[in-house]
Amino acid sequence: SAQIADLQQKLLDADNGDRAKQRWDSIATILEAKCALKYLLGELVSSKVQESKLQSGLQQSQASCSDVQKMLMEERNHIAEMEAEFQNQILVQEQQHQEKVNHSSWK
């Protein structure tokens, strides 16, 4: 039944496509041509407005992504600095411990 419904939908879509083509092919008068042109210009304006909105959204998303990448790099640098400081502290503590061990063994 799912395949039948799918085939029926494909037939409807094909039929609608044929109707639209027939509608454009059947333009016979200047008035009909003007109406068709007016419709097409309206669709063009609508498409341009939508394109502009999408372009603006894309630019905002790119700016946001750039900000997030910058924050990520800053955090990575901060973590690297903290890790270096931590390693240095470990080294200092190991040296202090070794000095205590050496000092204790001399006594």
C-alpha cells in the first residue's frame, strides 16, 4: 500500500507539472502574457527576498562560527599554558623531593 501511495503521488506530481506547462503554452493574448509576466516578476521578487534573508543568515552563522573558533583557540592556548605551568610545578616538587631524599640520606 505504501508503494501504491508513492506511485499515486508521483502521478499527481507529474500531472501538476504537465498542467503548469500547458498553462504556459496556452498563453494566447497580451493580457494573459501580462498576467503571466506579473506573476513571474512577483515570484522573482519573492525569491530575491528569500535569497537575501538566507544570505544574511549565512553571514551571521559564519560570524558566529568565527567567534566560536576564536574562543576555542583562546581556550586551547589557556589550557596549554596551564598544562605547562602544572608540568613546571611537578618538576619543582620532584626536585624538592629529590633534594629532601638526598639530604636525608646524608644525615
